[in-house]
Amino acid sequence: MALYERTDARLSAFDHILFRTPSVAVGAFRCPRTHPLFRDTGPIENDVFVFPRTRVAIAHAGGRRFTADPGVVTLYNRGQLYARTAVDDADRSDWFAVDRDLALEAVRRREPDRDGRPFRFDHAASTSSAYVLQRALFERLRADATVDALEVEETVVRLLDLVLAGAYAARPAHREDADVEAELAVVEGARATLGARYAEELSLGAIARAVGVSRSRLCRVFRRRTGTTLHAYRDGLRLRAALEALPERDDLTALALDLGYASHSHFGARFRRAFGLTPSAARRL
């Protein structure tokens, strides 16, 4: 089942398609919070996974509201209705669409009987490997570099598999307990605090006070619900911000300090461990 063509001409003002075949598409969504369509752009036209570059609150119809930021990937089934609530000045994100059959093929590796709507999660953790892979592909397409269609399709399939692996690993098969709403509220509060203040040296106590829970509960719930630690999540936000800033920042030491790292060497080591290349090599990419 090939991708649907765009049917809403209003979206062309802020939703730009960079690449398209019958199987996959890649695009850039850039919508300021002042735009009349910011809150509701209508139903999603394809099965899509999205890498946010700014923060925005998302609520799927019938679902819980969550904060989309560079630490997560958002997922949408074709026809999904949802609403945005502004956090930053705009919703800036890069999206990857796949045809329905391809989406189901990827999901059935983990849910063999899955049919109909492929994605049962509205968001998943954004791993460092997936984030740098999609950024490299996106920048090549944005720069109109010579790309092979097969290579792009293979890369999008690989990205989807990485996203789904993280989504299923973070959600055990057992039924969620009665405290799920409270625990998800703790996670969202922590993510909102870290997303707004990731460059600061926030203590565990400061985050716990902002969320309104004890330090031990914060650590326990955040790790259980996200599969990672507060420190690792904050570090991921810092490194994604660094990746975004590299084209405009020549002084890497100043960039490291601005992001909360103790030194250029500390920043470089963390960057290399996360993305598999140095900041200078990433800039050349």
C-alpha cells in the first residue's frame, strides 16, 4: 500500500517534503505557535515517526498528553487525530513516513499478530544512534546532496526498527497497575523540568521538588517508565542541542560550557560515546 498524497494544501506553508518514493517520505515540519493551524493540523495522512527539535505538548485523541522533545520520537498512525499545546516558540520537527505494509512488517517482528493500525505507542525514547542517523540523513536531503533512493529507503527502515526496539523494550508486557496515571505524571514533570533546564546543574532534590515527589520515588519511577536515568536523559538533551548548534558555533569549548559540561574534553568524550564521532567530524557531516 503506497503512501498517500498530500490532500490538505494548507500544510504546504510549513510542512516541506524533502524526499518521497511510493514506500517512504522524509519531511520537515516548521510551524510557529502563532499559526492558526498550530493546535490542530487535522488527521495524519500516513503512518509516521517524528524526531522533535523543539518542545511541544502532544495529546492523541483519547490519549494522555505528553511532552515531545529531542529526547523522544513521536509515532502516528494514518488518520490519527491529535492536538498540540505550545511549549517553545514553534513545533520544529523532522518526520519519516512509511507505507502501511512496511510499518506492519516492522511491527510484526515484535507483535506477530498485529494488524490494522501498526503503532500502539504514541511516543518512544530517542536513542543516540537513531538520533544521529536521522540527523545525518535529513541534512543530506536538505542540502540536496546526491542520494540514492534505495539508500534512503533502507535508512528509514533501519530508523523505524531502532525506534520500535526502544519502544517495546521500555514497555514490559505485564498489565500496568492502578498507579499508572500518577507515575506517568511524574515522568512528564521530570521531562518537562529537564527539557527547560538541561544546561543547568540541577540536583536530584531540585528536580524532585519541581515534580512534587520524593527523590527515591522520582528515580524509581523515571527509570521504570522510561528505561533510562535522569542523568542519561539530561545528557541526551544536551548532546542533541550540541548537534543542532555545531554549524553555527566555532568555539567548542564555549559550547560545552554553555551546555553544562565541565570542559571541552568532557563534552567531546560524551559526544563521541553517544554518536560514535567527534564534534568536529559531526560538523563536517
